[in-house]
Amino acid sequence: MHHVLLLVSLVFFTPVEPLGNPIGRISNGFNGAENAVVPVGRFPFIVSVTLNDNHICGGFIYNSRFIVTAASCVYQKTTSQVQVTVGQRSLILPDPGESRFQLRDIIIHEAYNHTTRFNDIAMLETSQALEFGPYVNYTLYNAVSGGLAYISGWGAFDESKMLSTKLREAIVNSPNSCDLFPVDVFDQNTMFCWGQSVLDAGVRPCQFDEGSPFIIPTSSTTFYVAGIVSKNLGCGDSDIFETIYTRLTAYYGWMTRTGGLQPSLEI
């Protein structure tokens, strides 16, 4: 990941490519620093979404059968092409608890628009139930709050724009304003923007970060997610550092109908 997470070219004043295309990452800030690599077991809910065995996006574990990711990641893809890997930290070496799962179904939000990336959310049903433990677990989701959050994924983290082989993380701060985005790009009811150039020192999602969770800390070891990376104006290629995320609380009804309740909510 660069200090740019999976960035998606927005339909801004000039056409931009959405993150769903191979142009996203946590960009411009890690520079390979070892302390940016996520410790084993820190974010057990993060998954790698692969296309024909190659990492393309991130996602998070919703419950024992469903993964949440960006619709742009799996748009027009089939279950025979897409898999998810849980418990993964390295893309090239085995990790504790690492397992790859085939998919039974890919459910893209029925109102998803691939041009604007509105309603950029999908749920992936795994072929068998996930087993939870210290390295693999679900996470709750809730509203955006506070002024600090984490972004984490395998997105590009240097000017090569190639993916990171290790899961990385970075801190991002609340934006000064989201007013720079026109209404045909940004819907505050179903999206939120986050990031700023000064405090973040260039950190933002980049290629291969699409679908990765936007993480809110509740303590030094506990977290919840509030969004998933959808789009931005590019990692390292733009002076606009705000990234647009899908607002998860806007999709409570859809996620419950599609994937059922989360474990802590089950009766």
C-alpha cells in the first residue's frame, strides 16, 4: 500500500478511472518501511479477493459465510474466477490460519452503477463456513466517528504502482471538507470522504486497495469498520487526497437481507 489506498478515478471535472480498475493502492507513505507492515493477527477480518489466483482487491469478513467488498471489484466476474483468502498477511508466503475459499455466489447491489461507482458494495458467499480464531474473525460495522482511522491492504506503496506482497496499514485523518466533489460523483447519504494532504503526508488508497476496509479503533487492539474503499483521483497522481468510501451503515438493510445477521446480533 502506498500512502494511497485503492484509488478510484472519479468522474470529477476531468474523467478519472474508478478504483475498480487496476489503479488503486495505499499510496505514498510507506516506502517499504517495516513498521507499516501489519502485525500477525492485528486485523483478522481482512481478506484478499483474488481473480484467477491474483490479488485484485480487499474486503472484510461479515460473518461465517459472507465477505463484504466493493462491487467494482467483482463486476461481471463469475464464481469460477473469484476466490477469497482469509488469515493472510503475505501474498507469497504461508501465514497462520491462512485458507482460500471458493465462492458459492457473488451478490452485487442491485443499484450499483459502474460508471459513477454509486452503491459500490457486494457480498461474496463462500462455498463453506469460515472457522473463526485468532487469525480469522469477523468484525462489526458502524458509523464513521472520530478524527483518525486506519486504512489497510495490499495496494501499491511506491511509484511502481505494483501491489505490496505484505499487508500494510496507515493512519488517515478526517478531511477538511468533502465539498470539492460534485453531486454526480459523491452522495453523502451512501458515501463518505476521508483524508487530507497535510496530516496524512500523502497517505491514501491506491491500486489493489479497492474494497479494503476503513477501520476505526475503539482501543489499541479492538476495531470496527465504517466503510470500504471505492474511488479517488489516483494514488500519487493527484493533489486531491480525499478518498471516497462506501458508507456501510447506509446498507444495513441490504446486507442483512443478503447475508443475514452478524454473529453478535444473532438470536
